[in-house]
Amino acid sequence: MERSTHPRHRRRRPGARTAARLAAGGAGLALALAAAVVGGAGPAGAAGAGAAAAGPYPEGTIAQGFATELTDPDGMPPGVVNGPCTPSSAHPYPVVLVHGTFANENVSWQALAPLLADSGYCVFGFNYGATASSAGRFYGEAAVEDSARQLAGFVSRVLAWTGARQVDIVGHSQGGMMPRYYVDVLGGAPRVHTLVGLAPSNHGTTLDGLDALAAAFGDQGYAMAGATGCAACAEQQAGSPFMRALNAGGDTVPGPNYVVIESTHDEVVTPYSSAFLRGPDVMDVTLQDQCATDASEHLGIIYDPVALQDVAAALADNGPAVAPLPEPACSLVAPGVGGVTG
């Protein structure tokens, strides 16, 4: 990834405290994961909807995220405000966190939500895409178009709560791709400053040959795949009618900045390069180009200290155009568990 040396293209690095906490990991997280499995560790003090984010909040682990499946699967992670919040001059854009398919906010953002709140951001989140099979815990299954309409309504509420004119969006997997429908099709571009995607399914996936199987039956094959109750699953297959339509006019539209952060070890969005976008105001980041010892994959990326440093750097830039990210502090990141310790 090429980086400009011009002064106005330099991005402010995350603070020393943030970088140090993100760079920590490995053995400590493994112990935390073991403790959660054996002892049923709970979440790191999730804030209820509408509560003010008082902080400071410890960054949670992926183990604590999964523990919320037993304690509060429909809740919000620590640091999420979901109510009135006045953005600071340093962080004028409220941040909306968007989970992925079969996930929810509590599972996904136990690390990033408190990190951003402790850094002075107004942080918001919502569970979207519920279906009859969601059972109050597994979201992101409904048609992407419907979920994008939910996002549009939520962004309107965030702007009303904060008085801001634009938001930043950080999404994982479907949550990094679905906002593009809001931006491209539903007219959300003027309301979005930066869209950051962590392993986003921007061009669909070929996972386990599902795309080839569906394609063998034509467009009806994708419809059959969606008949299982997860319309978003069928739509995220490479070559689906939804994917063809979403990308037919190009990957981006004028206005927002786009940052994609992806791992070569992604086993869900395949090939991993399908996450990347092409167009102006795009920054595509491959984690292993920054840190060869980063083995995070599709799920672990949202608890990966290297990836979260990239997210923090992308959000810290309030400029009108996307620019190269600074080099993050590199650490050993294990697959599946990430590397953030509480």
C-alpha cells in the first residue's frame, strides 16, 4: 500500500494509551477466553439503551462478547450511548457501529465501542435484520435492502440526538457492505463522512462453492438459498442479483470516504480480495502487509489490536478526502480470539 509523504496526507496516530492497550494481547486473551468458557465470564458492564456513556470503560475480549449470548444478547456494549450526546470538536462525527450476519452489537463490539467512547466519541449501535429465527440474539438475517432502511432510520435518530450533519460508520462483514446500499441507493451519501469496513462482503463470497451451486440454477437458485430464512445469506453470495445490482454502477459514490480493512486469512469472505473497493476516496488495507504476525480471520478481526488501530486512525481523520493510514503497532494476533485484553 503506497503512502503519501506530503504533510497534509499524514494522519494523526491514536494516542499512546490507546495504541498500548490495542497492542497488548496473546497470552492474556487466551486466559480470558479460558475463564469465560470455564467460569461463564460476563460482559464488561454493558450500558443500557439511552444511557449516557460515563466511562472510562475497559476494552472487552471476544470471550466476553460471546458471554453476552448468555446474559444480554439483545443489549448494547459498554460505551454505546443511544441517546443525546454532544460530539467534541476533535471528534465531530458520531460513530455508528454495525454488526454482521447472525451477530449482534453486544457480541461484536465489546472492544471497539468502549475504546471509542473512552477516546471521546459519541458511539451508537443497533441490532438490525431480525427475522422469525432471530430469537432475540441472531440478527442480520433479513434482506439487505430492509436492513439498509433500518440503518437510514437509525442514522436520522443519531443526527437528531447529536446535532451533527454526518456520521461515521464502522461495520463488520455484512455490516461493512450493507451501509453501501444506504449510501448508494437510499440517498445516504450526504449523511456519511467515512465508512469503515472490517472484512466487508462488498462483492459477495464464494464460500464452500455456494455461489457456484446457486448459479447452476440461475437467479432462482439464489432465491431458493434465501428461502431458508436468511435472505441476506443468499444476497451475499458472489454473483447474486443483489450483488450484481449493488456494484453495477461502480463500488463507490461521491462524498463519503471509504476504508476497507481485511485479512488474508478471512475464511468467510472469499476470496479475501472481494472485500476491497475500487474508486476514488478509497483506502484498502491488508492487515498482513502491516503486520506479518497477524493471523486474525473473519470473526477475530473485530477484536484484532492491529485492525482496531487502523479503525481509530481512520476515524481520527476529519478531512474531506481519504488518506493513507499510519503504520500500527504490530503484535502477534492469534486466529479466532484476536488480541485485545480487558
